[in-house]
Amino acid sequence: MENIELLSPAKDLETGIAAINCGADAVYLGAANYGARKAAGNSLQDIQRLADYAHKYWARVYVTVNTLLYDNELPDAEQLIKQLYQIGVDAVIIQDFGLLELDLPPIPLFASTQMHNHTSERVAFLEKVGFQRVILARELSLEQIQHIRRTTNIELETFIHGALCVSYSGQCYMSYAIGGRSGNRGQCAQPCRLKYSLVDGRGNLIADRRYLLSLRDLNLSHSLAVLVDAGVCSFKIEGRLKNKAYVMNIVGYYRQLLDKILNERGKRASSSGTVTLNFSPNPVKTFNRGYTSYFLHGRDEKLTAPDSPKSIGEPLGTIVSINRNTITLKNETFTISPGDGLCYFDTEKELQGTYVNAVDGAKIHVDQTHGLLPGAEVFRNHDHYFISQLNKSQPERKIHVQFSLEKTPTGVKLTVVDEDHCTAEVELPVEHIPAEKPEKSLAIIDRQLHKLGGTAFVCSRAEHALEPVLFLTASFLNKLRRTAIDQLVETRIEQMPRDLRKTSPYQTPFPIKVLSFRGNVLNQKAKDFYHRHGVEKIEDAAEAGTNMNGRKIMTTKHCLRHEFNACPQQENCGQTDVHWKLIDENGNEYPLQFNCINCEMEIYYHKLPDE
């Protein structure tokens, strides 16, 4: 992919169309089954409608089939992928290697981040076995991404915005171990967003009942240029469960940033059209837990949102006074409106929410002030005016075209050429009657050719070669224009570049010979794949019923010792076990190990004896 792609999530058809209208070059969404967000499934009919809409702009649609699969699910997944190919889906995102052993159509395959794509060796393997694109692990630094680019030719996709999993993707078994809901099967219960206490090896309480594993949201908006220069071709926004307003806001925000960067570098977006927004995107106005650049530039900032896993929003100011349900804020910047949602931390450090009923000068009338004291900081997590404007907005995305009108022996011919050099020609018979008022006739011709409202196009230039100028009725010109545009749409869809997967001739060895349950091998076809590529010993995946007691259930670059300023000095690196532990609100303990050589934290599962 020579051009740069802005990739948006789509919860459903409506959200996907909104993403395209706001400038997404591609969208990804789930089918009815086998997506890693089980609550975000879509029918084949809706997926086809979205693909038809996207392809007008040469935008692409990718579908997630990225869960681990049981043997009895493989035939259904194979049939699903064949159907997705038939309805025009541009690629399928997968996790299970067993799918590569099936009779798949030549649809491009993308390696889900659930495949733990964290080393250049693993990415090189994926390239050699036939993947077109790899979705990189979120934990990678800029230097690691640059190294992967230097050593491979596969398309690289990276996350730039949205929620972060604290564990390496595909390597989290916490939800399954605790309650049987597997993240690798699209059913994660998000135990990382719960409260934990932290105890060190001497029994000291380091943190009491805080959200120690709940990370802030990713925001790499200030790093887009270096990622473009590093060779990333697709910039991915997380959020297949997010609503339409969120998607519009974030896609619009990154579209504006990327366009400026691409113009400076002589590059272009991977789809067509110019977007006009009638709102000003602002990422603090929709859901976020606070932002982090994660590990892109090293371990240089706090990563967690330990006070709450919810969206806190933008800080408004501090409480000056409270009188029943009326508060006064020290606020010199923001305009507060009825309908705004405010939040604050009460005297028990719990997040509380309230709504603005009315504003009277500096006095704000809210529906409740439980636990709120003077001096407390107040945040706005719902900007009523911004969201209402966003919901009412109708962004436009237009493909520029040029018309040329000329006489033929029996009529006139209209040629239309778009910005991608797609062409359509329409010739209609008409009597050559010279116009009595040439200037007026030319004005009518120009006006009617520019009437492209309700289409995906806008006329940037209209020329004519009509000497003498002919009298052409508005209805005739409308028919000529509509026919030409209809043909142009068909031509664009026919000429849209469509990649096909090539069967790999390589029998390259997998980087390791032995796979534990963390290899996520759940079916016989996956075992066949690995054996074919030199793996000698394979343990079944956790979801096969593996006893998880005493097992490592999470590996994360987020380190609680570092978070609480207890990281060992450089000369002590290599120490792997200091007997720290997490304790949940039910008293369950999760021993921690610190792999300082790799700068990672490991969380283990210790099942309490049955009562």
C-alpha cells in the first residue's frame, strides 16, 4: 500500500457510513459471529451495504473473524469468509492459524493484534505464510516499529487512538481464568477495569482498592508524522463498541491531522474525496480516560487511570461554594450549559456524576452534590452542546470531477473525469439548434452540470466545445449529467484496486519449537499448521479446558513497581521475583513476577480453595 490509510471502527452500518463521510479510508467491523467484540456483530446484508457505500470512495471494508475457533466452528467460519469475499469485503482480520489450513477464497488476510505481533521475527513469519498486513502490538516503541519496517515488506498497521488492553493482546487469560469468559473468544469481562489492592514482598500495603490495571486511553495524534516516516501504512482507531458521535469526532480529528502531514510529504490518502465537516473535532469531548502515548517513546509517563475506569472528561475548575444543589466554580475558560454532565470525586474518592439543570451567572444548578466539598475539582464528561451539534451535523465527502461537453454529428457528448482518472462518456441525440442568447445558454449549461447535490461528486470544472452555442433544455442537460454520473459510479467500482491473496510457497519455520497454552491452539487445523512449520510440541489453549491454577494469566509492559517508583536500579536488573501481589475485592490473590530483563510484569492466577 503506497498511500496512507485512516482506519475507523464501525459498530454498525450507520456508524460505518458516518466514519466514511468523516474521512475514514477504511472501516473494520464484526460479522454476526467470530469477532473479538461479540456484542458488535453485523449481518451480511449490512456489511454488503457498507462495502457498496465505501467503494464509491475507494474506501475499504475489513471484517473481523479474529477469535479462536473450536473444531466444530471451522466449517462455519470457512463459509463465512467465502460469503464475505462474495459480497465485496476487502480483507478479513484473523487470529486462528487453523483458518490457513482451510479452502479460503483469495481474500487478503490481516494478522490480528491478538496474534501477539511484537517481534520482527514473528512479523516476518506472518509475511512468509501469506498475510498481507500485520496489526502491530500496541506496546511497541518507535524504534521497534522502524526495525520491523527495515526487516519486512508486509503492510504495517498500528493503533493510534482508543482504549488499551493492559496485557499483550491475545496473551490475557484473566477473564477466562476467573469466570470462564475468554477474551480470545470475544467475551472478555474486563477484570482489568476493577479495583485491586497492591501488597509488596514484605506485606506492606502499597495501594488500597484502586484501579491499578486500568490504563488511560491511547492518543498518538502528536506522533503521526514520525509513524508515517517509520513506514506505517494504516492508522487504526480502536472502538467497535463506540457510538456514532465518538467515531465521527475522532475520525474527523485524525483526518485533519493526517491530511496536513500527507500534503507536506507529497503523499495521499488511500481513498478518494474531500471531507467538509460542519463541526470542530475535539478528542476530549467524547469518551476518554485521559490520554497516554503508551510506550511509543519509551517508558516516560504514568499509564494508569487509577481513580476510575470511566470517562472523566475535561477539567472545568474547582468548587468555590456549595448551597444545596447549587455550586459555584472557579472557572475562567469554559462555558457551561444546561444538559452538561459533570463529575467529581467525593469524600470517599469515588467518582460521582451530576447533570446541569440551569446556569445563573456563576451559579450552576445541578441535580445532586453528594460528597462534594469546596476545593474539589469538577470535570465535564458530557458536553451537551458539542454532542448535540455533532449529532445534527451532516459531513460531506465529495469526489472532484470535471465535465466537458461537445457536439457530435447527431447530438452532444458529455465526458466526466474524476480525481482518480476514472472516465465516463454519454452521447445523446439532440437537434443542433443555435441558441438565440448564447451567454444565457452557457450559464444554463454550467448551472445544470454543477447540480450534483445528493451524489458523491462535486464539479470543479465544466468546459464546452459548442460552436455555435446550442440551445439545450435544462431537462436534457439533467438527463445527460445523471446518466454520466451513474456510469462513472459503475466505472469507479470496476476500477477500484482490489487486492487478492497469493498462496505462499514458503514452508518457513515458526520462530519457536514448543508452544504452551499461550500459543492459543484450540483446534486440530491450527495444530496441523504449526506442525507443518516445524513446531514439535503443542499444549492446548486455555479455552480447551486447561487448568489455569498457578498459571500466568497476563503479561504486560505496564509495571506496578515502576508506577509506584519502586523499580530496581540498573545494576539490579535481572531480578525476576519479589513476591508482590494484587488482591481483588473478593480477597483473591494474584502473585506478580517482574521480568526486569524484558521490562515486563507477569500476573499469575491462584485459585482459592472451594469452601
